[in-house]
Amino acid sequence: MYAKKQNKRYTITEAETKGYQARGYDIYSDDGKLIETGAGKTVSYAKYQQALNKIKELEEKLKHLENSKADASKANKNGADK
């Protein structure tokens, strides 16, 4: 596994992960998958607001799809009764 921060990358052991993470390094597995993010990471307000807007948009789409599914299910049930 390795620790990475900006342009620095160190090969580390399992025992060293918490120390590097506390200093802001992201911890990756040997195959490059992110395991833990470093401490002190922040997101700008603009990105935060963008994420909230996207969540709201997706929730509205989900609600619309659920309503469409319920309507289709009712239509199929009513069609089977006739």
C-alpha cells in the first residue's frame, strides 16, 4: 500500500497508515484503489452546492420514476381485471 499527497508518494505498511492519514495523505491499496482519505480535506462551497443540486435533481427523477412505475402497475392490474 502507499500514501499519496500532492506529488509525494510513499510505500507504507499497515502500521503506518494512521500516521500518514493524520498528516493529510490519502491511503491507497497496491492496486491503486483509495482506502482512506487524508485528514483535513475540505470541499469548496461551490462544489458542495453543486452536489446538493445534483442530489435534489436525482431525487426528483427517482420520485417521477417511482410514480410512473406505480401508474404502470395499476394499469396492468386494471387491464388484467377486465
